[in-house]
Amino acid sequence: MRVIEIENHALKTSHRPIPVPSAHQVLIKVAAAGVNRPDVMQRQGLYPPPPGASDIPGLEVAGTIAAIGTTVNHLNIGDNVCALVTGGGYAEYCLASAALCLPIPEGLSCVEAAALPETFFTVWSNVFERARLLPNETLLIHGGSSGIGTTAIQLAKAFAAKVIITAGSATKCAFCLALGADAAINYKEQDFVEEINLLTHAEGVNVILDMIGGDYLARNLKCMAIEARLVQIALHNGVKADINLLPMMLKRLTITGSTLRGRDDAFKADIANKLNKNVWPLLATGKIKPVIHSTFALHDAALAHELMESSLHLGKIILNV
């Protein structure tokens, strides 16, 4: 099978044997695979795969089940699924835990379905479980036009929350407003702390989804309401920050964070079940939808990474396999 390998921090097309599923796995004939920033970080040598994971990049796929493990009894050869994987997505065939396979929602193509697992698992786990976003609360999303951001906007609005986003251009802000955000802040032209205080009448936001880290932490604390929750899911501005701890005490704030790739299948399977129950019906009716910026052929994965690194995309980048 054709695969994309990492060699000297670059992507190259290669060939490998088709893998064989273990007892609890399925083999997916991949039709499309999502491109995510962790893939770029892995290529750069900054995010090695967890023990036991494939060294091939790619954390989400959609396609058709080609083989099943001996203990898998809820899936069949020929089923169309999308799946969250720990690696191996940039290939013609990919192994996946059967518990992390979800049906392709009615009306969605494989390209659209490949855009679902990584962002929807991440947003559900962090915004709705760790940060406990409730109806009528306000969510601040840093990086609103990203794959994570576009997913978080739609899910938060679907569950009756208010949404404020930050983005780096007027075009990105307008895009997020059209997607359903209640307000958008161009962080290159506006101080988001000042704007949040104006928009919330100095009360602050209830939940912050932050992919930036670094110096954003201290600024985020200034935006947070009483009993607010900050969840950190990436660190584009660095891993260290100097903060004043007093506001955290006075406002009883919660600062948390997580990564998903290294969590066990039981944890991820619980998220999959909740998505299937609470979110997949919304996808089937079109109330929410994956936002696709562009697609690339598998052999053009390097071009997909260039686009990801440029941050010019609005939504997801997908590989056609």
C-alpha cells in the first residue's frame, strides 16, 4: 500500500505491507484522511507518536472496513466509517480500534467524514466535559477559524451557548461570524482583553478554549468571569507563562488542559459513544457540518502541511487517498 512517511522532517511517498488487525481492531480502506497540526509537529520532530502507535502521520480517517479482528462484533466488512486513530492515517489502509469507529453521518461524503474525528472528539472532551460549558454561558475560542475553532463554534451554538472568537484577519472574523459566532475579535488590530470586557460588560466569559498558551494565560485570566474555566489544548506561543495567581483565587477560577492522542481506548470510546448519541444526529440533519477548506491528493501531503503551517486556511484540510 502507498503511505506517506516522515524522513528528515519531510514527507515522502513510500510503500508498506497492508497491516493486519488485532483482535479488537478493524482495517479501514482509507478514502480520505484529515490533516491536523499535530501531524505537522510530528514531522518537525516535536510530537512523537505514543508507544505502540504507527509512525505514519494522520490521526483521523474515513473509508470502508476491509477486515475485522476476531472479537469485533458490532461492525462488518463493507461498513462505511470514520475513525480516530493514534497514527497511520496518511495511507491507503489504516488500523483503527473498533471502539473508535463511528458511522459516516447520513448525507456526508468520506471527505467530510474524515474532517470529524480529531476535532469533534477534542472539542467534546474539553469544552463539554472538562470545562462543563452550559447553555447561556459564554465561550471564548482562540483561533476560531481553525478546524478546532469551527467545530467549537458550531457545537457551542447547537447547545445554546454564546460564542466569542479571536482570529488574525478581518476575513477570518467574518467567516466565523457567518458560521454562527456572536462576536469576533481581530487580535492583530484589537486587544482581546479590552474587547471581552466591553462585550461582556466587564463580567467576563465562562469558558475559554485556548490553543495559544504562553503569554495568553495571564491575559485569559483577565477575561474570565467568576467560577470560569480555562482549558488548554495546545501551546503555539510556548509552554511557559508568568501569571498573577490572585485573580485565580478571588474569582475561583479553574485552569485545566489535556491531550487526546495518548489516552487509552476506553476513554476515547466513551467520547465516541457520547458523540454518536448527542452530535451525530445534528450532523445528519445538517444543523452542524464539517468545514472543509481544501483537499489534496495523498502524494501532495507536503503541500497540505505547507498550507497548515501558513495558517491561511479556514476550517479543515483533507487528503484524498
